[in-house]
Amino acid sequence: MNNAGNENSTGQAMKRMVIGIVVLVVATALLYLVAGEGFYLWAKAIHVIAVIAWMAGMLYLPRLFVYHVDVEKGSVQSETFKVMERRLLRGIINPAMTVTWVFGLWLAWKGFGFQGGWLHAKIALVLVLSGLHGYLAGAVRKFAEDKNEKPARHWRIVNEIPTLLMIAIVILVVVKPF
């Protein structure tokens, strides 16, 4: 893709991101006004929905990489995987992570005043999950440029990391062991 194409794509992505943030802020404000005291439960529901969407994407994206590694670069299959990976990242994973963080931080503040060892541990693990998200986003770019150098085995192992983090986070939230 030429430089002008990259700039146009970047501009479109920025425009979509800004629109998404504005829609999230406006929708949240309206829900807050309508729900009043019941907003906390709505925020919790939205947070859980966003977490589910984020985790679904985080579990599926490395699996796509496992299959993408095995196809010939430049093939129709490779180009199809590139589109799937980009759309999954931009259309589901990125927005879901953003909503997860926004509502999760609000819930941590409103519900717990950022207090509790379990909450601190949960936030630390969500930071690790967010770092993995960044790693996978970088991999999407490498695959798009046909520059992936990692074997399928690497992506199979990476595919297990979100599951382990999710298990630990759910235990921390439900059991609150400390």
C-alpha cells in the first residue's frame, strides 16, 4: 500500500475511534441520567458483556494466527486471514477492551474505592491481559505485512494465556481471596 493509502487508512481509523468514543460517552451519560441509582448495575452488566466480547476475541485471534502461519504468503487464504484478523481486532477486540477498562475502572472506584488486595491483583492481571492485547495487535500488523516469523506452536501457546488470565481474574472477583 502506498503512503497516501496508509494515511487515508489511518485517518479513517482515527475518525472511527473518535466516533466510537463519542457514542460511548453519550450513551453512558444518557443511561446514567435515565437509570439514576440503578446505573451501577447497568455498568456492571455492560462491563461483563464487554469482558466476554474481549475474551472471545483474545481467544480467537491467536487461533487465526495458528492457521494463517500454514498458508502461503500472498495467497487468497492469506489475504482472507488478514481481513479477518484486522476486522476482529478493530471491530471487536479494541472496542471491547476500551469499554471493559472504562466501566471496570468506574466500578472499582464507585463500588470499592480502589481498595482490596484482590482488586489490585485483578487490575494487575488485566494490565497483563492488555499487554497481551498489544502484542497480538502488533502481530496483526506483522501478518498484514507478511512479516510474521513465529511458528504455529508459538501461537498455540499464546492462545492459552488469555484463558489462564481469565481464570485467575474470575477467581479473584468471585472469591476475593485477600
